[in-house]
Amino acid sequence: MANTPQSKKRARQNAKRYDVNRARRSRIRTYLRKVEEAIAAGDKDAAAAALRLAQPELMRGVTKGVFHKNTAARKMSRLSSRVKALG
């Protein structure tokens, strides 16, 4: 348990950041799921539109420290290649 004032403050900050990061990660996953659903349905136009909306959200997650840069790049690459393959 936190004893010093500094460690108590850090515990409060960590709890607050945890909530913010969890909400942001959930939001990004929702955007990615919409792309996945459009791909599964075989709708190329909807998948491309969902991908265009998901990309800035994913990159914002990188700048906010929720995802690593390479993780986001890998996800975008794999999703875009799957959308492109819908033909």
C-alpha cells in the first residue's frame, strides 16, 4: 500500500490513466471490429470506409501511448491488404 504522499499521488494518477487508456483502447477496438465485420460481410466499400475511419483512431492511440507504433502499423497493413483483396 502507498505510504508516502508521492506514492499516494502516483497511485491516484495511475488509476486515472488506466481508465483513460482502457476507454481509448476499447474505442480503437470498436473501430477495428467494424472493419472486420465489413470484411466478413464481403462489402468492400463499407470496409474501405471503416478502414479510413479506423486509421486515425489507431494512430492517435500510438501518440497517446496505448499501442506501440509497430503494432499499429502491422494492424493497418494487415487490414488494408485484406480490404484490398476483397476485389
